[in-house]
Amino acid sequence: MKVAREEDTIVDEAALLDAMGGDWETVHAVVRTFTRALKAYRLELSETVARGEPKAIREVAHKLKGTLANLRAPSARAFAEALELAAQEGRTQEFAALGASLLSSMGAVERVLSTERFLGSDA
């Protein structure tokens, strides 16, 4: 019986590796690219949530949903989807809490992906 590591619930390593054809070099390249994007999205998300602009929040949440899906980060992706839907439906009272949850979840993803296992030794 395989015991799930906490990291596996944040980023599904097996699914990510499978999506990259089982090639760790591809995983390393993709993770480097997407973690740079996450840093930019983090700032964009913080700013749009602070302004409370539904259209802008929906757009950044949608981008994050795709990025987090590609990284096989299901929990963070679910928060991005929830925020996107709240913005689409104009549920402004939920923006702050969902935004904070998404940012926290993104931080966990970034911590997991910042390891040599995901970035490679030449990062």
C-alpha cells in the first residue's frame, strides 16, 4: 500500500509526469516556465481582488485555472475555478475569501514545485 505524501495532494506528481510523457526533463522545463507565470499571476490576482473588478478577476482566475490544471495541482485549480465562477456570477462578497484561499493554495504549489525534484538540478 502506497502512503500518499502531502506533496502528492498539492501537486499530483504521477499525473504531471504522465502528462509530460514520463520525461523528467520536460517536467523540469514546464515547471520552470509555469512557476514564473504563477509569480506574475499572484500579483495580478492580488491587485484585481483588491479592486473588486469582476471581469478582471474572472480573467486572471481563468488563466490560473488553466495553469494549475497543467501543473496537476487540483486543489489550487478548484479555488481558481470557484473564484472564476464567483466573478462570472457577480458574487463580489466572495472575492476576498476565495482570493485569499487561492493565493494560499498557490503558495503551497510553489513550495512543492520549487524543489530540485521538479525544477531539476540545473535550475
